[in-house]
Amino acid sequence: MGLVEEIQKRRTFGIISHPDAGKTTLTEKLLLFGGAIQTAGAVKSNKIDRHATSDFMEIEKQRGISVATSVMGFDYRDMKINLLDTPGHQDFAEDTYRTLTAVDSVVMVIDCVKGVEIQTEKLMEVCRMRATPVISFINKLDREGRDPYDLLDEIEEKLDIKVLPLSWPIGMGKTFQGVYNLYSKKLVLFESNKQKLADEHIEITDLSDPELEKWVGESAAEQLREDVELIEGVYPEFDPEEYMAGKLAPVFFGSAVNNFGVQELLDCFVDIAPQPKPRSTEEREVEPEENKFTGFVFKIHANLDPKHRNRIAFVRVCSGKFARGSNYLHVRHDKKFRFSNATAFMAQQKETIDEAWPGDIVGLYDTGNLKIGDTLTEGEKGLFKGIPSFSPEIFREVVNLDAMKTKQMDKGLSQLMDEGLAQLFTFELGSRKVVGVVGMLQFEVMQHRLKNEYNATVRFDPINLFKACWISSKDEKALDAFVKDKYRHIARDKEGKLVFMAESRAWMQMVQDNFPDIEFHFVSEF
Ligand code: G4P
């Protein structure tokens, strides 16, 4: 098979949701369909249990498991599907954001009882930044949930995306009978059964067919006809281009735990979801069909074996063919590296692979040369754009407790930052080091790993900070003047970029008002 065919059969996506909406359950069912796992419960172990978050060792254990399930590849209907796992735990939200840079589309799970929740809103913002196509799966229809019209309205309103139901529920909770698939014009009857694999489909292309009454009863049939008439009147026909542009989210209803509606979702996904898309570098757009290999690192998983300090870098192939054992240019280092031990991920196994194609994820064993955002090419020098860091809101000052181990601490901190665990800011004045994170859990993880992997002992002291934001200005003099004026509050991030460290929201606002020539950025890419 040639490059073009390999690209056409690939679908690389991620599932996003607020914790508990059913992401793990849905993942598992998709893998069952793809034949990648045989038993339910196999994926569950990947989930970091919210209730066990104070238990650090538990997290370490989970981290070990999660490397195998970071990327789950499976085949379905002649397609090669790559499902990228996104950690559900909110303290690892940055990891999720970065993973989303490596997918071509997402499936968003929403709990029909709870509706759109905060984490979904945040994740959707990231999708919107990159115009990622989204399909929505409204889950847990076996429970008494909210009115489906309300749910659709809420998605449109809170997530700022148009919706189009492609299936419609018949009843809900106790009265839930199934869905009518508007996409394939089939009635799918619900049966509460966690073990079954496929749903029973009844072909009803014309809803006025009296057969409908036979299956769902008179009142439900009447209601469904009314609903479908209304939907068809209100919502325009499915426009694939709008979906591809990330402006329209097709919506499916189902119950993941009962394996209901999952196949509908998967079938439609395979039909409409995008194949690997072009990716931008600083200079140009790279088409997947280009013959030369390019790829970028979006995730690093370290500490596979603490004795050897090795780690796995996850690389998304963007164009051409990746061949194991070839020399590739590490653009940031301007140096060629040979990767002889590339790994692919099939469900829960890792296997050595000889080649990979656009849309695929390869795992490269690394001893510290690669970091998040790095580009690999066959010689071209451009760097891929788009692995942003977000302005953190939780800060601690790093206090070194063992002066003899300063070097180790610096190295450890630097490597942990490469993995994207947190962000390090160094104040211009006095070189104080401050770490900013998305979730408190990160401090515990860092402290533990600095001790165990680098033999450095640190303490994280509270520091009065509200936000760190990157600054720039079209007027260089204005920027210089600002840095001088606010020198006590200026730091550098790991790349040396200027950062303003604001102590409070009100003060931040005042500074913004007083310095109109300075741009304050809340994402590191601007
Ligand atoms: P997450 O990864 O998004 O955090 O959610 P997860 O799949 O773990 O699902 C959260 C809970 O919701 C689980 O229950 C799961 O069984 C349940 N669930 C998922 N899909 C459905 C559904 O369609 N209907 C209903 N009623 N429940 C659903 P749990 O009690 O936390 O775990 P478990 O003991 O059932 O495994």
C-alpha cells in the first residue's frame, strides 16, 4: 500500500469529557468493537481514581499502566484507528491539552444527567483554538437525564458550537427504549446488557410506517415522529464541511456502559471523521502526503526504569513514512539521531515497529534529548507550531534543601519541565525559582521524583502570585521600559521568554490598563 492509501485509512482521535461522564467506558467499548480487547474492564485500570489522588504511590502505579494505554490502535472496517488517551484527572489537564494537538478530531462525552460540565468547557476551548472537528456522545441515557432539547441548547450555548442530532432518543431512564438513527435511518432498540456487543437494528426509512408502533408502542412512536419532524425543521442537513471546520458537532445519544449507541457512533465516526490533516510549521504547512517524514513530540513519559532514567517520547507522524533505524534531524538540536527502537501501540501492547504513517503515533526511547514540542524531519529545519503552555495559576517557590545537590536539582527540574509536568519561572531579580502548575498534585509528583530520580531534596513554599503571563510588545522601547519599571515582577520561562508575574487579579488589571502598549498572553504561543 502506498502513502496516500495509508493516510486515507487512518483516523486519529481523542475522547474528551468531564471526569465520570463515561470516557473510560466508551474507550473500552470502542476497543471491544475493534477486537483490540476481549473483556470489559481491561481499560478501567488506566484511570487515575479521583478518590485515590492523595495516594501518591497509587498514581505512580497508574502512570506505569497508562504508558501502555496512551495510544490505543485498532482496526475497524478496514480503517486503522488511533485513539489517544487523555488523562481524565484535572491536575493533568495540560497533558490532555497537548495530546489534543496530536489528534485530527475528538469525540466529546457528555453525561445526560449533568449536562455540559466545566472540564468539557475548558477542553472545548482547546478544540476551538485548533478548529478540531468534534462529535458529541450524550451518555447514560439509561438514567433519568435532562431533556434532550435542553442538552442540545446547552452544548450550543456553553460550548459555542452548532449541533446536529444524528440520533434521537426514544424516552429516557426507565422509559428509555432506544434511539432512532437519523444518519442511517434505522431504529435501534435498547436492551440493558453490559455484555452484549452489537445492537439490534431495525430498518425504518419512513417513520410513518406502522411498524414503528409495533416496536416502541403508540405514544413513543407518536412522540418520535413529532421530534424528528421538529429536528428536521429546525436543523439544516448535515454539512461535512462545517463539521470539518470545527463549527458543527453531530450528536449521538447512547449508553456506553450498556454498549448502546456505541457502534452507531463508531460507524458514523469512520464515515465522517477526518483523515490525517496538514500541520503547520513556523514556515509552511506540511501535507501528510509529502514523501519526506516529519513528526513532533507531544508527550513524554519518563521514569520507565528509574535506574536508567529512560523515557518514551510520543511522536505524531505528520508526513511521509517513518522508518525504524533511519537517521532523523532533531531540529532544535540541529543534530541527526537514529531511532532504532521505535514502538507502536496496539491497545494495551507495545510492539516494535518498522514503519509508521501520518496519523500514527510512535514511541521513541530517549535518554533526555527530546522534549515536548520537538520536531523531527529528514533534514528540513522548520519547527512545528502549536504545543502551547497555559498560564498556570498555582505557584510555589522551589527551595533547595541540600546545597550539595544543586546541580542535580537543576537537572531534575529541567527534565521534569521537558516532560511538561510543570512550568519553571526564574525571577530576573535574585534568580528565585518558581514552579507553576495546573493542579496541586504536581508538586507531590515533582518532590517525589526529584528525590528518587535525581537525589535532590526540595521543598515547595507558598508564594503570593495570581498569574504568570507572557509579555510582548510591538514597541521594543515600551517593553524595555516596562521590564525596568516592573523588574521585581519579571521572570523568564524555560525558553527565556519574558514573563510578568502578577500578584493579584486587580493589580494585573491595573497594570494592563496602565500599559496599553504591552501585550499580555495567557498561552505561551502567540
Ligand atoms: P470517565 O472515564 O469519564 O471518568 O468515566 P467512566 O467511564 O469511568 O464512567 C464513570 C461512571 O459512569 C462509572 O461508574 C461507569 O460505570 C458509569 N457509566 C458509564 N457509562 C454509563 C451509562 O451509559 N449509564 C450509566 N448508568 N452509567 C454509566 P462507577 O460507579 O464510577 O464505576 P463502576 O463501578 O461502574 O465501574
